[in-house]
Amino acid sequence: MKSIMKIDFRISSCLIIFFTIVTLLKTERPIVDLNFLTGYFVVGGWQVISMIVHALNHWFTYNKGKRYAYHWITFISIVTMPLGSVVILVFTAPFMAIWYTWICYEEVYIKMQRPLALLK
């Protein structure tokens, strides 16, 4: 489980950094560029798949946890996309991606430390 979560965190981080750099370097107007939209769908798709894996395996998805809240926010956002929440997601998706990556970081490098590492 820990190795899968480390890979998840690293891939999510790399995707965010990669698409941010590609978008900023290749365009004059980053918001209307195809790289920008591709980054939205690739990072978002990766994180939705990761969330599904976490939910199916019950990894850190207990009630009132950060991941539980994030899963519900994302689920509601995806379900309401046909009703017009796409406009809201254009502005909130980058922050949600960073928040999700931070949640993964906390789970792997803070919550899953060995007991002796906490004594240092």
C-alpha cells in the first residue's frame, strides 16, 4: 500500500509540475491553450482514478477525514458538471489538484511513518 501511495504522490506531483511548465513556456495566452486543457484532463483523470483506488481499498477514507471530504467535493463537482459547474471547476480545479497532492503527501510521509521515526 505504501509503495502505491508513494507512486501516486510522485506521479501527481510530476504531472502538475510538467503541465504547469509546458503551459507557461509554450504559450502567450495560457488559459486558452490546448496544453492547459490537456493538463486539466490528464491531472484530473489521474486523480479521479487514484481516488477510486483509494475508495475501493478503504485507504484513509474514514468519515470526517480530509480524503473523505475531498472525495465528496469531487463527486458532487463531477455529477453537477452537466448543470454548469464546469465554469466553477475551471477556477477551482488547480487548487483541488494541489490539495489532493498535499493529502497524498501527508498520508505517505507523515501518517505512515514508522513508529521509531516519530521519536526523533
